[in-house]
Amino acid sequence: MRAIWKGAVSFGLVSIAVKLFSATEEKDIRFHQVHRTDGGRIKYKRTCSIDGEEVTYDDIAKGYDLGGGEMVILTDEDFAELPLTTSRAIDVLQFVPAEQIDPLLFAKAYYLEPEGQAAKPYVLLRDALAESDRVAIVKIALRQREQLATLRVHDDVLVLNTMLWPDEVRTPDFGFLDEEIETRPAELAMAASLIDSMAGSFKADEFTDNYRAALQEVIDAKVEGREIVAPEEAEEAPAAAVDLMAALKASVERAKKARGETAEATTASTPRKTAAAKKAAPAKKAAAKKAAPAKATKSAAEKPPAKRAARKSA
């Protein structure tokens, strides 16, 4: 890895010399624009919209559009005079609990490596952050721009996460937020059951970029002159649900089926019914036993006297 920035972490009166490295890299397959007939690369010229002449990098400056065709031109000297006190320093402002920071604010991640004799104060700050279970709020100047960032520990390395400023986060303004939409308790319970049936532990290695893999297969087949085999058709997206409860129930059953839990669920529900039937059976038998003597007594009392006498004489 190549360091993209060098400076120092200002931690109270302690200064820790560090180098900054990009912690992430994009794995997208990149293409060039080419001429379809001969494969020649397409190049673009930097031309001035007023005189039409080609402009070199040395003659290019930054301009701020005021509107109405007016432009304010800024040079490198204008940027050099900006009061960026953190031009070569990472100033620690405060330490806060990590859960207080909305992940929406995070932008890009960088690794920090100690430079020279700064290994010991580096490890000291790292261990102190880990034991306090907090992150450091810092300021840093990157690419001629002051940015808010956090310092935290990841795999025994200090990681700097640049952040958006609060006024750079948009406020959601959607019509449904003004509507009174109520959810029934049964629907909420079924949705919670669906979440439970799909619960798991996040392991990043279990997820892959299927599109990139398929695209690489197409490129490899082109290079080797092989026939490109179309992948199996993906499952069609489900239609919009008309009955929310029915859709939730079907989703729960589908999630359980994917995990092989359908049989377990059926087995678990069967004993409850059997137990209820067992409880009902003895009650019916006891009632039948009680009813039987009463019926017999009644029938004996209802027999005619003549028949009784005939039996006695016999």
C-alpha cells in the first residue's frame, strides 16, 4: 500500500507521527470507451468554451459560478492562504461513545500506521481507546478540505473514518410521513416472526458480488474463445402483496423452508394438539361412567309392576 498522507495525531500534549493509507478498494471491473470497429481508445480534449482552443493542465484553474454568466476564478495561492490549522495534523477534539454516531455520517476509511519512533504512543492511544470503549472525534485536512472524522480501533490498528458535516446530510421529506398509517398488532407480530425466522450473525465473507463474478466469466470466455453459457434464470420477483397478512405468513413459511425448519415447526405443533385431546378423553370417559348408573336406575324404576310379579313367581 502507498501512503496518501503524512502527519501527526495531536493527543493532548502528545504528538504521534502517522501515515495514512486507504483501508478499502473498489473491485469493480473497469472498461474503456473504444471505437466499435477497430477498438481504438476514445480520448477527450480539454477545450475552452469561449475560444475553442485546447487547454493544458497548467492553465486550468478552479472557478465558482455566480450565476448569470459570472465566474470567480481561484488559484492555488488562494487555497494556500486558507486558515487550515490541521493541514498536517489530526486534532483530537473529544472522545464519545461509538453508538452516538449515526453511520449515515461515515464516508471513507483509512488505516493509520505509526512512523519512526511513534510506535509506543500509537499503541498507548490504541489501547486507551479500546479500554474506554469510545471513539475520538478529530479534524483533518485532506485534499485541500477540512473534514470531520473519527478514530477507532479495528484489528489492533487505528482507523480514521472521514465523516460528512451535519449540513451535508439531507432531511427526508416524503409525503407518507405526514399520513397517519397504523399497523395492526397481528401484522406487527407476524412481521416480527418473519424477522426472527431470518435472523442470523453477520459474516461478511458469506456474501459475494455475483454480478462481478458473472461479468468476469463473460470476459474470460471472450478471451478464451469459449461459448458463453447463460446463467440459470433468476427467480421472478414476487408480485405486489394485496393481503399484507397473507404475504407475511407466506414469507415466514418460505424463510423456514429455506432453513429446513418446516418439519420442526409441524412436529412442535403436533404434541400440543395431542395433549389437548388426551385431556379431553378422560373427561369424556368419566362423564360416561357417571351417566351409566343413573340411566340404569331410571330404566329399572320405569318397569311395570306386572312384570316384576311374574319374575318373582318364576
